[in-house]
Amino acid sequence: MNLILTETDQVIEHTNLRDVFLPIREDVIKYNWLISDYEVYDSEIFNGNIRWFTGEELLNITDNNDIQFIWGVISAFDKSFKMDLNNISTIPVSYEHKTLWSDIPRIQHPDSCIEIVCIDSSSTILLSNDKVISSKYKIHYTDAKNLDEQNRLGNRQKRYVQSIVDEYFQINGIDKDNMIYISNGYLYDLKLDYNILIANLRHVLFESDFLRVPEEKDTDEIFRMLKISIKRSVEL
């Protein structure tokens, strides 16, 4: 199971590896760990370069240093795997993680079995091929949610909003390449910022419940909002 821990008081600060490793300490030493694409608060140990540690080394560092990752990916590998830091086939990334918010999030490096993704000091994500690891993490951090399920429900909302927007454009003969979207005093060129429109409409509709199943009433509300916020560029 893939998990996400966010909006919780079960950790003092997100993505501090000392807290992340707490439920799985005995498992950390079973692996070697790659740390990539990271940003941390002031640290002499982590200076932006890709790092490779044994589990014992990494636990010693996290136990004796207060290190919080703002962004970053911590990937576990079997002890037998040989890593050449000068020739890495796949470098795991955080912000540009291609599948993290998809219906089926996947570990990036093909030889990795656990991937911890630190998101903007606000969320910790655990991707694991080992159900025991996920179970231990979930038992300790009961606020952790099933990432796959949340992604599927959230993406269903996004697809729904986009389908209604496309329907509105078709009914009204609108070419989005010549339209402007107005939101909170800002102007967005739909040719470039179409995804911003979809995200903003979804936020307004589902702000109180980002897992709610769309209903028929939402179609009328989207049409109403579009009528107010979409203008031809020549009108402005």
C-alpha cells in the first residue's frame, strides 16, 4: 500500500527522517539508501549532491542530527545492489515525480523497493512494494491515508470538471485559444493556462471534500462559473 501523511499533528515537522524512520527502524538497516533531488534546511551533511548510505549510516545520521527535508526522495535498495553515483540510470525526483499523483503511483528507480517522497515540508509519502513496511507505518501513523485511493478519487474529480468545461466550450462554440480566464483579479490565457482553470474550478466545487463523488448539480455550477469568468481576449 502507498501512503500519504499530511495535515496531521502526529509529527512535529513533516519529512524529518528521524520521525519517518521511527515505525520501520529495524527495517532501515536492511537496505542501502539513495537520497536525491533534495532540499534541506541548513545542513553540512546534505549539500545538494546525490548521497548513498548504508542503512546503519543513515540511521546514525538521523538519530544524531535534526534534519528536515523540504523536498527530496529517499530510495531503498537491496544490500546486494551496486550503485554508481556517476552513472545512475534513473534519478528519482520529488517535484516532477511523473506518477506520484496518478491513479497508480510507482517507485521511480526500477531496482528500488521503497521510496519516501518529501513534499514541500507539508507531506510525507511512502511508496512501498513491501506490505509489512506499509502496515508498520500505518499502525504508527494512523493519520496516514491510502495514496492510491485518494489519487483515484481526486483524479475522477479533475476528469469530471474537464469534461464539463469541454462540454461548455463546445455548446457555446468557444475556442479556448482566444479566451481569457479571470480569477481573483488575475487574468489567465487559456491557451497556456487551461490546467489552472480546471484546478481552480475543482477547488471551488470540492473545497470541503476533495474525495466527494461529482453530482449533477455540479454541472450547473461549473456552467455558472464559466459564464462569469471566461471572456474573449478582444474584450479586455
